[in-house]
Amino acid sequence: ISDILKLQLCIFLLFVNVIVYDFAPESLRGAKVLVTGSSKGIGEQMAYHYARFGAKIVITARSKDTLQKVVEKCLSLGAQEAFYIAADMSNESDLDRVVDFALKKLGGLDYLVLNHIGSTRIAMWDGDVEHAKWLMKINFFSYIQMAWKALPSLEKNKGSLVIVSSLAGKMPSPLTAPYVSTKSALNGFFGSLRHELAMKKSNVSISVCTLGLIDTETAMSKVKGKVNMPAYPATEAALNIIITGATRQPELFYPWFTYIWTLTKDWIPSFTDYVVQRSYNYSP
């Protein structure tokens, strides 16, 4: 394929990817939503957006005190109902307990938004296999367990399963090998499950959200002095995720140009590798 044809195809694919879907905010009024990892960052912002749309919300994270404050703000912003449950996403029994709590409090689920992640360092991999296993448990296995638990209710309500992933899951980056592996696993599993649900003519949609660097407090503290790339607002990322789920789109790329990077890694890999490696501050 000539370079000109590649460029034309890239522009066409980008156009198709950024088509504006018809989002009806009123569709979220009274919607029954469970958001994980929602005591801070993107999850907290999603809780506030859902509240403004008049949804019924259950939020979860580890910090009970912080969750309580988020719930209070959700109610002040217009949530029809808001509840919280403190839980540890590395504990298998907590995962089922959270979904059961949401089903009981809300009477079912229209949206399951899986957003939580475990903590990891930005550093060269040092051979710590146990950390990689622990991170996979939180960032991947907990997602598929909660999704399976919630699927019957989502099926009944023609619901949506929203997976918050990362550009790292589509385009591996250095200094984050365990994290990259978990996001790659998410993309592969839920991409496959989306096909299976479609083949079964299921009522459930799956949206996988690919995010670039977002300006959450946690992310900014980890990347400070280590990366050379812009960060984008958590509140805008959160709104884009919600719209993607509400319009049942299979994928979100935020910011939009992250989609371009997923193409360049295959079409001009040497250039992409050059840019990626020089986006990190590292001296041997």
C-alpha cells in the first residue's frame, strides 16, 4: 500500500471513529449505575456526571470516609439515589458482595462501569512476578468476575458494560510492563466477549474505553519528572466514557488522537517506537 493510500485510509478511519452519536441525556435519568474506583479521579468525576443526569448510583472503593463524601455530593448534584460500599477489589468475596449490594439497593443494573486499578510503579521491570500477579488480579480478574455476576441483570435491562482501559493496552509503553499486561488482557477479553454476546443476540452492549494520560492526582504524582506528554482533564474523560456507554458504542478513544497512535504502531512501527521511548525520561 502506498504512503498516500495509507494516509487517506487513516483519515477515513479517524472520521468514522469520531462520528458523533446521538446522546440523549434524559436517557440516564433514573438509570441504575454501579461505578467502581469512584472515590477519586475519573471514577469520582463519573459519579458526579451521572448524578447531574439524575441517575441512581452505587459507588465503591476502599475508603469509606471518602466514599461517603462523594455520595453526599452526588445527592446534592441531583442523583435520584446514591449509595456506597467500601470494598477491596483484590478480595474475590468483596467483588460479588459489591454487585449484590448494587442489585439490592437499585433493584437491578443498567450500567456496570468498571474503572478501578491497583497501584504500580513507573520503573523498569525488576522481575517481581508476584506484583504482576497481584496487579492482574485487581486490574483484570476482578473485572471479569464482576461482569459475569452483573450480566443477568444487564441482560434483563438491555444494559451496558463499560470497561475503562488505557492506550497502554493497545500500544505497549516502557516502565509499566505489569500495568500494560493487565490492560492488554482487558482489551482482549472484553473484545472477545463483545463478539460472543452479539452472536448470542444479547441485549448487553460492551464499551471499551481507551484513555491517554489523564490529569488525576494519582497519575500526576506517578509521572512527575518521568514522562514528557500532556495530560487531559479527568472530568472530560469521565463524561466521554458515560456518553460512550449510553450510546452503546463499542469503543472510545480519548483524547481522539490516541486512535491515530493505535494505527501508527502497525503502519510505521519504527517511528512510533522512537516517539514512545523518548516520551520517558530514562538514563541507563
